[in-house]
Amino acid sequence: MIKFFRKIRQNLLSENKFSKYLIYAVGEIVLVVIGILIALSINNKNEERKLRDNEQALLLQLKQEFESNLNQLNQKIEMREIMINSAQKLLKMIDDKNQMIPDSIGHYLSFTRMNPTFDPIRNDLTVGDKLSLIENVELKKMLTQWESNEEQLEESERRWLYSLNTYFRPLLYEHNLARELFEINYQSGSMSLMSLTKSVDAVTINKSIDTDKFVNFMNDPRLESHLAWTVGINTFGNVESNTLKNHIIDILKQIDKDIKQ
């Protein structure tokens, strides 16, 4: 093809048809430019297709991760509800001795020492500038806000862990109740998260466990503070958790909208 065009140019020059040569030269340049533009267009389309393929892969990954985060968060919310309900039952027993059920104290008390910690899968979208792959502006905004919202829940969890380690666990050792509570944990199955349900009904406690120790423990004013703190901080934790839960649900809605079926 190049030889063909060169031959035409040479013929026009040899015949002194300079005006026709200029027209031809301009036409040749136009053809070259058109060819370059077509090549660039094809290349841009290929690059755009690669970007969209990468975006779809990222969206599918995010969908899987946030669904896992949502399932875990629901479990933590359920754990806190059990803790709150258990603490409230014990507070009622403290307020009204007629409602005290000695065989139930250890059961409820064992639930107030749990430590539900949300440990989400974190996808660092800043690595390789992954966030730029996502075209959905609203989804980008939600993803950038995710970390700050999750940190608020972490702060609540840190306060609860500090209270357990600083006040409640030493109190259990002081009253020599650690062994009994571990025994009750195993009896009730509360050592396994999967065994927890929304019900906090008392279970049958082995007779070898000294229930009088738990009754005496109920008279310690520091326990009342622990129970009040259990209700307060875990209620706040669940407010934060439900805010985060709604955030995850909104993220998943946006992801589902953009994933190609």
C-alpha cells in the first residue's frame, strides 16, 4: 500500500502536476489522521472495557466482603441484646429480692462478661487506586465514609473491654466466682457464639455450683454498677451497630445496582 501511494506521488511530480500533488498530499494526510483516530478509538474502547471488567471484579469482591461484615455485625448485635436483657433481669432481682432466683443468677451473670467485638473485612481501596475504578459517585462516597463510621463502634467496644478488664473481672476473682462462671458458660453453651439465641431464659445449673456465692455477690454495690454499665454501653454499642448496619445495607444496594447480571 505504501509503495502504491509513493508511485502516485512520483508520477504527479514527474508530470509537473503540482496542484494535484498538493491535493493528493492533503488527502493522504487526512487518511493517515483518520487511521490514527480509528486506532485510538479502538484502543480507548479496549481500555475502557478493561476498566469496566476490573470494576465488576471489584464490585463482586466488595459485595462478598460487606455481606460477610453484615452477617458478623448481626451476630454482635444479638450478643449485646442478650447481655442487655441479662443485666436487666439481674437489676430487677437487686431492686426486688422477691424476684431473685438463685439458680438463675450465674446464668444471667455469665452473659454480662461477653465481649462482642466487630472485626470486619477491610478492603484498602487506596491500594492501586481501586476507588477510581468505581463510577458510581454515591457508592464512592459511602465507601469513603465507611471507615469513620466503623471507628465509632470500635471506640464503644474499647470502652466496654476496658470496663470488663479493669472492674468486673477483678471483682469476680475477689468473690472467687471465675470457676463457677466458666462452668456455667460451658453448661449453657454460651462459650460458642453459634449457640446464642435471643432467649436468656435460665438453664439448669449443676448442683455442685455454690449458688449462695452468687446471692452474696448480688449484695455487692459494685455489681450493680457493672450491670448498669452493661446496659448503657451495650445499648449505645447497638445504636452504633445499627447505624453501621444500615450503612452496609445501603452500600450493598448500590453495589447490586451496578453489578451486571
